[in-house]
Amino acid sequence: MASVNLRHLHTFGEVARLGSVSAAARAVHISQPAVTQAVAGVERYFGTSLLTRSNSGVALTPAGELCARRIERSISHLRDAVAELTRSRSFDFDATRLMRSAHLNALSAVVEHRNFSLAARAQHMSQPSVHRAARELERLIGVPLFEKTSFGITPTREAEKLARRARLAFAEIAQARAEVHALSGGESGRTVIGAMPLARSFLVPTALLEFTQQYPEHSVAIVEGTYEHLLASLRSGEADFLIGALRSPAPVADVVQEHLFDDPLAIIVRAKHPLLSRRRVTVAALSKYPWIVPRAGTPLRVHFHEMFETAGLPAPTRAIECNSLIAARALLFESDRIMLLSAHQIHYELEAGLLVALPHPAGDVERPIGLTMRHDWHPTDSQRELIEIVRRCSAKAARLHARHAR
């Protein structure tokens, strides 16, 4: 997590809000030289001037305006977290003013690793230092963040909530640094995409080839995992957006889903599979072969069961549950196993004649594909362009499918 000085950010935020160093000094109860020193620290962190000074006070530079907005959003995440944990939005004092990055880094590490020793090792710190920082934070907000269990001292649910908000707070600061750098003609931003199977094999690579030509210095990471893992990464700010099959309804209230296109499902088999000799493939015929099925709880697994339920037949029991497309391809190549899948996901195998997509027995069966984002996410300009490219690539894919369907 970030090593930015949170107290300096608070102080800069007050200077930006009040337009005066002296007024900010009174608001945060420190001297004017201390305020000036805090602002200088923030300017060093962002690598540029954030204020212009005159006899009438101070004004924000364009970079300062960007930072002020992001810093306010960052601090709001922490304030909202403390308010939620204390069940009140009325404070005798603003606890977030006394928080330090060390407090939140220690908490986040303990929540992630579920253990003080492992957290200390991950932070390259001594265990007493991590323990002290985490316990200071606990005393500061007056809410138990750790509890004794049979497994030792573990973080509470309140600790997990605060750690998630802390990651979102630091994500805002990272966004601010990217925007400030972009003002000077640079591009140091980073985007983390949580990609589900379809997106990994088709949509994301296509979009990134175009995006990286326009923004060659922008760092992009593609992460994968179960939907639950990717959703947790999104909600904590570790991923910027997800691409893949949408859920109905949206899984939680703090994310929004954007529909991009409907993805047709097909029966996937190897070349020269016995089913290819049939003029029409029925569900009854499919039930006679061993299957590769997606993980339970996924939309594709729901479609799999619905196909047999609609035909009044039990779902096959000779199935391998597999959420890895690489492993599934190997199983398909070397056996008569079959799989319900999007033809988009095996585009290259279809082109090479290694696999064949047979029509779904029920006709046109589709699943919605789209973006999942935090409802309060404010992307940078380059991230907005990446989203637009994803939308264009999705529209192109939908048009190609419609043409092939005719």
C-alpha cells in the first residue's frame, strides 16, 4: 500500500478547501510553518507544484485541483469507514486526522494474511512493529479490530471493512498521481482488469492491442480467479473493473454492471468427434457422452443444468468440473468429452480446425457479457479511453456474431 503521509494530505485538503494557509492552520490546530511543511511534503510526493501563493492567499494549480478532488475522495473513504464502524457520523474529533499510513498498512497486511507474523514478513517489518501499529489504530477508533480465537489473534469483520476502505483510499491517491503525471504529457497510470474466462481469451487481448498503441506507457495488469475473488478485488480497489459474464441481479449494492453484448453458447467437441456425424444433435444424444462442466455457482453451470432440465433429462454425472480453459482444451483434444461454452473463447482453436462448435440443442441460448465497476469509481482519462475501446470491441464482436447467425 501507499507510503503517503496521511496527515499531510489532510492538511493540504484544508488549505485547498479554505484557500488560506493561516485558516488551515487554525482548522487543523498546527502552526503555519507546519502547514507549509505539510504542503511541501505533498508536492514532493506528487512531483509538482499544487498551489500558487499571493498576498491574497493561495490558489490551486491545475494539478492541485486534480489532487484536491482525489484527496477529498480518499479521506471520505476513511471517514465513512470509521462512521460505519462506530455506527455514528457524529464525532467528538475526526479520528482520520490521527491515522498514519503505517496504521493502515499494518491492518491491511494482517487482514490479508490472517496472522501478525506473516503480515510482518510481507511488510518487511518486525512483528512488534506491525502489532504496535495495528493496536494503535484499534485504540484510535475505539472499535475492536482483533480477537482471540483457537487459531490465535485474528482480524474481526470490522477490521476487514476498514482495510477494504483503506485500500480504496490509497487507490484514489494512486489515481491522482497518474492524473498529475498525465498533465505534463507523461503517462504513468496503471489499470488492473479482473478478467473472466471469455474476456481473457478474446475481448481483453483485442482491446489491449489497440489501447497500448495509444498509451504505450500505461501499465495494465490482467488478473484472474473465481468470480468471488475478482469481485472482492474490485470492491477493495485492487482491480479497477471486471469483464465477463454478468450476474442477475448485481451481486452487491456498491457495484454497477454495464451490458456489452450477448454471448451465444455452443456445444464444443474435438475435430472428428462422433457427434459430428449426426445431422442434428439432441440433448438425449449429449447425455450419452462424458462432460466437462464449469464450477458450481457460475452462470454457465446454470445454463448447463437448464439444458437438461428443459429436456426432462437428468444432468450427466460423468463430468469433470473444470474452470481452467487450458485444462479443458487438453481434455477436449484427447477424448470424446464435450463442453458447453462460448465459441468466442475457443476462436483460435476453431480457426485451426482443432475444435468444433455445434449448435445449442435449444437454439439461440445466450448469456450477457459486460463490465462490472464500483459505483463510485472515477477513472482517469486513459482509463476512460480503455473502457471506450472495450465497448467498441464488444460492439464489433456482436456484429460479427449477428452476421454469422444469418
